[in-house]
Amino acid sequence: MDALTEAVLSGASPEELAAAPVPGDYLAAHLRVEDVHMFDGMNDGDDKDVRKSLRVGTVPMPELAPDEVLVAVMASSINYNTVWSAMFEPLPTFGFLERFAATGGYARRHDLPYHVLGSDGAGVIVRVGDGVRRWRPGDHVVISPSYVDDQEPATHGDGMMGAEQRVWGFETNFGGLAHYTVARASQLAPKPAHLTWEEAASIPLCAVTAYRMLISQRGTPIKLGDLVLIWGAAGGLGAYAVQMVKAAGGVPIGVVGSERKADLLRRLGCDVVIDRNEIGLGGRPPATPGETIAAGKRLGRAIRAATGEDPHVVFDYVGRDTFGISTFVVRRGGAVVTCGSSTGFAHEYDNRYLWMNLKRIVGSHAANLQETWECLRLFARGVLVPTLATQYPLEDVAEAARLVQLNEHQGKVGVLCLAPEPGMGVTDPGFRARVGEDRLHALRG
């Protein structure tokens, strides 16, 4: 173990961390450019097993830019962008790194024959660039995935609107599934003191994305009493959406694929839980416009039977398999808000039900720094809790990603990086006790 890692794990002071030498390389989950064609010739339905492409090994330590920090990553988590990356779909991420490098300056570091993945992270700052003012070694932080260019005019209106906005660890190199990571100071927020490293690391990407979609004025902000249909409600994004709808005074309506996941949602306080198998949506997705409308009618009847109304908002990150149903089932004047497409990007829907009923489709992507801090404040106050369900060591990151690839997970799948065991990192045990282990562990076991 190198001296800096030893200092981090021993809880060294800021001065001791600053004095410990930075290692020349570090352990990281990464892709290799020579593997990008390994799945060529396979069809959409074939099994592009991410365990074949995800590697864990040492990579060189990158140079630190003036506006960046070096973080010792205690824990990270799996997001679907890591699955897409490891499948090299919809295209290899090495193209992202090349285009980023072409912008010049320190961006040129990112164009390498390997890509360190990971868009979540919680850890300890061990170095700060010369231009960093608000952070210092020893600070406990979580890392937002929103990597923005502060020299773009649009960024100063909304960080997500800049043309050079990127997702860290997906469209940039040196991501969070590693022992160390490089992040811009504008990505950081304080770690909630009552959470473990792995709990805190399960928050950033999914929780802040759901916050922008449902709470921020830049998404489809819900109001007291709104009915919100949430696809994949026991997943990482969905379980945060359930909590936010509930906390905002809305009525979460969760759709899941098993009784086990339905039970998890009830533990989270989801008002209405619909098992898609019970309404004929558990097999193959609708293949024709007629099948989509029929499926939408079945889902609509189930929602009205439980609530007496149609949903005001549909929260959809599933994509191709659900989007046509979403646009059909949302009420007149309602909105479908989408942030991703885990089952495919090419969506089909019957536009008559959209335009003639004055419905809206709202695209949303991650969150700006203000939204991130607002969202993290709710965790720090115990209003929201992490949706961590399980965790793997970094050495088994490919198995963790495979679990998400097969949709055999619930909540968030954590990855222990430098943290040698789960349960570490809590600095406010009193508040943790007040929040309660039952709430914090609602999706585990």
C-alpha cells in the first residue's frame, strides 16, 4: 500500500495528507481501446456480456489541472452509462475522449488507450489545484457527474446547457470506479456526515437527475397531490423518484417486475405499486402501435382503479419498451419526463395522443451544481435516504455491472474502492441514529 493511501485510511490530518507523495499509478476499472470491436457482428438481442470488456488494473496517475482536485475514492456505484460503455454502445466512448481532447489544454490528457469509468464517487480530497479555493485536503466529498465548462456563456445560466457539458467518467476519463479520481472543483459537494462511504456514493448521479426531473423548475416540477407514474421504480433512479414525489406531497405510482421489488417499494412508502406482470406487460414489449395502445389501456385502468385518476407526470428512463405507453397513459395536459433509454434510444409513440391532448415531453439530463447542492441538502437533513441495496469490491466491478446489465438488481449497486469494508465513513452517528437504520437500509436484504 502506498503512503498516501495509508494516510487516507488512517484518517490523517490535512497536513499529513498534503505531505504524503502521490503514487505514480492506481487501481481502476477501465476499458481498453483494443477491445472496442469484441462485440462486432452481434445483434441487438445477443448477450454483450460486460464482464468480457471491463478490466481492473493499474493505470498511470494523471496530472492535476488548476481547477481540479484529486480524490481518494472510498466508494462508487454502477450506473447504466457504465453498462453502455462496456458494451461499446451506442458507440465506443473513446470517441468522446478524442473530441474532448480536441478542445485543447488539459483536456488533451483524456485521450488515452484506456478509459477509466464511473460517474459516482465519495471520498477524501488529497490534492487541490492551484486555482481551487473552497476545498482542501481532508475534506469529505461526493462528486457530481456534471462536468461543465465555466468559460461558456450558457453555463452561467444553467450548467447543463453548455455545449461542452459532459458526464464525468463517461464522456471524460479518470472516473470514479477507481482508487483515485480527478474531478473539477465545480463537481463537489460535502458528503452527508451520517452516511457511510458507499451510501453517499450511491447518491450523486441518480438522485440529482431525479431531482432536476421532478423538483427543479428546469424539469417538470410536481405539486401537492400530483400523481406520478414511475417506471422501474425499484431501480436506482426510480427509488429516488418515489421518495421525492412522496416528500413533495405527490402520489408515487411505481411499476415493477416482481413481488420482491414491489415489497421494497412499499417499504419506501410508495402509495400505489403495480406489478407489470399482473397487467400483461411482463413479457416482450409491445411490437406494434395497436399493442402499445392496448398496453396503455391496461395500465391506465390499473392506475384509475387505485387512484381514480390518470397520472399528471410519467417518469421514464426505460426508453423504447415503455415510451409509447407513457405518452398514451399520461393525462390530458400532462408531461412525460425522460432522462435516458436503458432499453433502447429509438422511441415510437402515437403522436395523436400527444398533440390532441396537449401533452408534453420534457428531456432532462443530470443536474447543475445548484440543483446538486439542493438535493444533497435533503439527504443531509434526512428527508431523503440512499437507495443502496448491495455493494461489491472494486475487483468484482464487472460482476456488479453485469447485475445491472441483466436488470437483476434493485436500488443502487455500490462499489467499495479504497474503503476496505462497508459501514465506514460515518462522522455523525447521533444523527444517523435519529434517521434510523431501518430507513437507511430499506432496500437491502
